[in-house]
Amino acid sequence: MPGNKPLLFTLMHFVIIGNGVAGITAALYLRKLNSECRITVISAESPYFFSRTALMYVYMGHLTFNQTKPYEDHFWQKNRIGLLNDRVTSVNFEQKTLHLQSGNTIGYHKLLLATGSTPNKLQAPGSELAGVQNLYSLHDLELLNQNSRGIHQAVVVGGGLTGAEVAEMLLSRGISVTFLVRENSYMRSVLPPEESGMVANHIKAHGVQLKLATQLQAILPNEQDRVKAVTTHNGEVISAQLVVVTTGVSPNIAFLKNTGLATDKGILVNQHLQTNIPDVFAAGDCAQFLQPLPDRQAIEQTWYTAQMQGKTAAFNLLGHTKPYLPRLWFNAAKFFDLEYQTFGLVNSLPLPHTTHLYRKHPTQNKCIRLVYHTQSGALLGVNALGVRLRHEVIENWIAQQVTYTYALAHFRQALFDAEFTPSAMQWLTGK
């Protein structure tokens, strides 16, 4: 296709870069809302949409890769959603064309940038050695299968959820794991001290050598320029044949630099997910709101926010004026077999206008934290560890601004776990 003039199509052509949750949700809603438009989804990672969070279970042998795909391969053709397995190397926003790694060029009428995240690189001597890697993409999983074959010791660097997941993955293959976290408590920016301590102890109980307040200094090579050991800032030498870096992610926007697109850490968008360029939108991990909603982050990198942004983007791509109005902030995770849920406003330390009510089971790894407005008593947020809660109940309580005393008195309504009898709840209610 010629690259020196806009391409014309009989039907409106929507192109989506990225086949993650945001991009695929947008594609599905575009087709639901408009049966005639042309839709093309471009991804360099894989031809088909898959669940990234399920990759750990592929490594551990609990799932096959095909089982991580929510839709059968024939679904896309049936719904006339074109899938292009290629990499976009550059965008000409004036001519509305995308230049691909294959050498081809594709035109669009409207464009959605749903390029996701890219893992942060380790800045330390030896980080280029064989056996040092991130874990984010399908390619990373394939590399981990190679790098962990026949080894006995590994180091995981970075204190987030992904680090705990990698530790669990490696332990499943009998590999000893040392987990380096530079902060003095685990996930300090997210978890209050009590929850942080509970999770850290749970990780240790599963055989992980968790080292808090420890920074990696350098990675040492063997004769074949592969990982042999790491050194820490306090001079400790730890033997390892693999180093997995889990120090967070950043919006995947490098190929969009030096264009007219407004960017900061991510692609700058308004509440309709519009960028500064006409007919160009962004959603998911790569999008950064110019004016974040109250108590929300400018970049929200969770599955459910990506899904909601993809849906919102579809409406706006079709010319509707639909603002991004997310539901109550929510996230869920598992630290080995310890389930974690957080709803609403729960800061690691109480804000000036809030009070935290914390309850822990006397003998088990179970705890609940209620955060409420100090003056009114209105419930603002809930943390749960080892206790599964009903999302809709907590969300309704916070939306209706019920008091924390009401929530405690009626907490059985929020419990998903059937084994919670009135007597088993005494640790929570104090009655």
C-alpha cells in the first residue's frame, strides 16, 4: 500500500494496536455496537488473545497455553474481527498509516492505542548476562522454560505480586528461590504494615528466602557469561543460575516518541480516552489521564480497569460521548494460597481524615481491615486476606456510605465462604 497518501475504505476502518484486555474488549464492543465496520487488531506478541495472568499456571503445568485463550480461534473470523500478527514500528498520524515490521503499511480511519506495558529493566552490572530476564510476555515465559531447565538456585528481584508469583512458579520445579526486596516491608506502598507482615511470613512459610531491605548490587558471570551469583548492597554473595527481574512495568510507548502524540509516562488522554490527535484514542496500561478522577491514579494497570477503558473507548471511537467512569477501585491477588482483595480507599497508612479498624484471626492467616471516615463513620474501603468477600455487597456498602458499624453488624452478607458461622466470626465482630 502506498505510504504517501491516506488510504480510503468503503467502510469505517478501526485499527487497534494491542490484543490485551483493553484492545480486545474494545474490538468486541465495536462489533457489538456496529455490525458493518471493519476492525483490525494488531499484535506482535501472539495471533490470539490470551490471559496473561494465567501464564504462571502454564509454566506450573496446571494449564496448556490453549486453555489460556478465552475464545476459540474461529471466533474472530466468525465475528469479522481481523487479527494481524505483526509489529507496528511507526505511526504517521497525519496520513493515518501504520508501518509494520513486515514492511507492510496499513491505513485507518480511527486508531486505538492499547499497547499495554513493558517490564522495567534492571540497572545493575551483569544485567545483560544469559540467565537474566523479566517475566511479562509469552516470549518471556518461553525463555523462562529454557533458563530454568536443570538449575537449582534462582534470585527474584522486586517486591510486587509478580515476584511472589515467580517464586511460586520456580518452587514448583524444585528450584530454591531467594527473593530480594529493597523496601523494609513487602509491598509497602500498597499494603498496611499488618497485611504486609502477614504476606511476608506466608511467603517465607512456603520456603522462599525472602530478604527485605536488600538491594541487588551486581550479577556475577561464570566462564560462559551466564549467571553464577549475585551480590547485594551489604556484601552478601548468593549463588544463582537464574535472575528474574520483577521491578514493575511502564507504559509501552517507546515507538510513539518523537511524534505529535502527547505523552508523559503514558499516552495522555482525557476522560473520553481521546488523545491530542484527532481520531486517535488510548486505553489500558498505556493510557495516562490528564485529570485523574478523585482517589484514582493517572495510570491504572489492572485487568478490570483495562476492560472498562476498552469498553469506553469503543463507544467514543464510534462517535458517542461516553466518559470513563470506573466502578469502585478493586484488586485481587493470590500470594501462593493466600487470597487478597482490596476495595475502595485503603492506603498503607491512614490519611488524616480516615480511621482504620483492623481485625485478625487469633490462629489463622485471616484478617479484615475496614477504613472509614473519622467524623461520619462512612465506610471508605476494605482489605481482606484469607477471607473471600462478595464484591457487589462491599461495593454497594461503600456507594451507599453505610457506617463501619453497620458493615460489622451485617458482615455475614459480604462473606463468600460458607464455613463462617456466627461463632467463627467472633474474631471479626468482637461478639
